[in-house]
Amino acid sequence: MRLNTVKKPRDGSTTWCGPGALSIITGRTVKYCAKLCAEAAGWNRYTKRPHTAKTIKGVYHEEMKSALNKMGFTMTPALLIGRDERYNRKTLRAYMAGRGGPEWKAVMLVCAGNHYVVINRDTVSDNQETAHYSKHKNRLKRIHYAWIIERKKVS
């Protein structure tokens, strides 16, 4: 699966990490991704007015999963802190340097320091930059959760 660049709003408003990560994975605009997150959350104050990227600042994991499902993707847990002791309290850089095999090739959504980033091979992307994992600004944040993202299989 190929990663996309963040499709930022033209009005110059702030792009937050949840809708930004969805935009990187799906190729849709941040505004559309923010709308799906708001609908998944069931927040009437967001769903009953026009959306901007400013409206969604925090996205729960279940809302990300729901938005990805609506756009044709699956979100499978790769590691859950507390259940997988191999990666407990590792930084993003240490995790990226130590992973291999299918995890290395997969597109993954990672929650590191309460910030969503998308990783693929040796690249880390978020709402602000795309860089090699050893140079990314979030490389020293501790990982909380990680999921493998795949397109839904058509049967």
C-alpha cells in the first residue's frame, strides 16, 4: 500500500494528527477525514455544522477504526502496551529500528505520546512532516499502541 501526502485545507487552518493520519492513509482531504471522525464520535456539535480541520483535535482509537472502515480499510492491533512486553515503553525510533519481516513492510498507524503517526518501512509521516524515523521530530516519543492498516479484501 502506498502512503499519500496530507491533503491540508486551503484556508490555512491547523491540521490535527487524527484526521492528518487518515488523510495520509486514504488520500482523502483532512476536512473529509475530520467529518468522518466527528460522525464516528456522534458529536452533535460537530456533525450539525460545516466542518473544518479545527473541529477535531482529539480522536479515540475506536473513532479511527470506524472512519477507516467507512473508507475501506481494516485496523488490526499489532501491539498493545501491557499485553506485548517485547515493546513495552519503547520509543518510536527504537521500535522502528527493531522491527522486521511483515511489520517492516506493513503500513502501520502508531499512537506515540498521544500523537498519531503513520509508518511504512523506514518512513514516519504525520500531520506536519514525513521523514526517516531517525530524524523525525517524534522519534523519542514512547509508543502506546500500534495497528497494521490494510485495504479490506473484496470477496
